[in-house]
Amino acid sequence: MNEREGIIINRTDIAATAVTSSQFPSTGLPEVAFVGRSNVGKSSLINAMLGRKKLARTSRQPGKTRTINFFSVEDKLYFVDLPGYGYAKVSKTEQEKWGGMVEGYLKNRTVLKRIFILVDIRHEPTAGDRMIYDWCMHYGLPFSVVATKCDKLSRNQTAKQVGSLRRGLGTADVIPFSGETRQGRNDLWALIMDSCGIDVL
């Protein structure tokens, strides 16, 4: 395999679509979760990481993901796509429902090895971004920040915005990523495998 391709995933599918903890997989395999505001590019990132085009559904309509979706990867771990936050057209009741579901998963899921907080590299962190960051810090949860859509910026602009995000969130751990060019894919895979204690996929 060449440097551009990196890890090649042969087996992956949707293992579970859940709205309650009773619907979560019970295999005991490690999990990594992806969370971010609506339309930040979670589905595009998951598809790029898994080498698929339409496994995770992408949409121009923010707020499309309303369930917790588990994707099995080579029968060794799960990618977990969490509902997006911060979409104004969703009712407050729905926002609270989703928030409770996501919070319960993040706090209580013992096989969860790392949370990836996705932020749009083109913008300053939103209130929702800061909230989930502070929340993970408060509960001592392992997490990293992924700056999506870096293909929209030049290399110099990307470096500048990564620095801005690091200062804005108070962390040095920011990974630039593009679902289009796959920039950052290898770095992200290395972190995921290390977090999950996996040597080979």
C-alpha cells in the first residue's frame, strides 16, 4: 500500500442504529466516537477513514443524524457516529433528547476509548464546540480535536487556523483533516489504533 492510501479497510458495515443503550453492540470491542456540530463533516470523515463513499450518509440538510450509529471495522472495533449539535431548526425538546442520549453514551460506555471532537477549520470554535470540549475535560474523558474541511484552505491558512483553534480551545492536540484529499487520515488511524490497543487491522 502507498502512503496516500495508508490503511485499507476491507470489511465494514452498519452494526447498530441505536436510540437507547439496550440497542448498543454487546461484543465488548473497543469504540471511538465522533461528535461535532451539525454539518461539520462527520459522515464525510467516517466515509474517508473507512474508504467508502456512502456508508455513513451525508446530507446538505444539517441535523440528519438523529441516532447513534455503530460501524463495525474489520470485526476489531466500532466507529460511532453521534448526532450533531447546534442546529437551530431542531426543537429544544429534540435538542435536549439528543443531548441526553449522547451524554449518557459518552459518560457510561466503558468500551469507549477515545472521543473525536470535530470542528470546522474555517471558523472559530462555537459555543457548542467549547461546551463538549469542557465537558470532556471535566469528566476526564480521552479526546482529540479534529479540524475538518482543511481542503477549503491553503496550507498557510490551515496552519494559521490550527494555531487559532489550539489557542481558542486551549489544547495542542488538533488534527487537520480533509475528507476530500484524505489529509490527516493516516495520523488519525495511528491515534485510533493506539487508543484501542490494536496493532494490525
